[in-house]
Amino acid sequence: MRTLTVAAKTERLSQVLGLIEQEMAAARAGEQVTMQVLVSAEELFVNVASYAYGGHEGEVTVSCDVVDDVITICFEDTGMPFDPVEKEDPELTEEAHHQRIGGLGILLVKRTMDSIHYERKDGRNRTAITKRITRDE
């Protein structure tokens, strides 16, 4: 398992994605699944960086592990509690298209990852996503 702790700032996104990209490359993951994992990880990291600390300084610890062709990525922070699993999915109707829609990134994570799990324990948010790794033919 590889772990990286960075400031909860969007400027640190490239470091987080670099760690995940290295793990995906080492696992010889296909391009499509790699992109899905990277986009989902970006969404979760940016949410923490943007909202978890309410404008104050904070950190995010990202761990990444591949076991039996399944990648698991965990995001841990001590910011405000936020359970993306319980977040209500936005409506994707034509009428909603003309309104300001939030939550599409979390919806994308829910639909492209095999699982998403959240827990709040000892003052820490822990969000984990998993995805079975497929390879390009």
C-alpha cells in the first residue's frame, strides 16, 4: 500500500493523481478503467480540498493499494463530516439541465466505481472507492 499526505489544496491534486497513476500503471490497467479511477479520485480529493475544512488549513491522506486486480483508494481527513454515499443524487431531467446542478461528480463516482464506502471514526472522515482493474486487449 502506498500512502501520501498532502495539504487539502487543489494545487496538490497532481501529486495525488500521480500516486494513483503509478499504481494503475504497475497493475497494467487499461486506459478506460484508469481514466475512470483518476476522474473519481479527482472528484473526491477536490471535494475535500474545497469543502472539508471550511476555508481553514487541513490535510488529506490518500492511500492506494492493488490486491487481486482490485484497486482501493482511501481518502482520510479531519474536516467536517460528509458522507458522499448518503448524498442524494441530482435529477438528470431536461428541466434540471437548465438549473444549477450540484453533485454530478459524486454521482459519477457512484456510477463508475465498483464500490464507495464512507465512515466517520475518531474525528476522521474515511472515504474508500474500489474498482476492478481491466486491461486493454
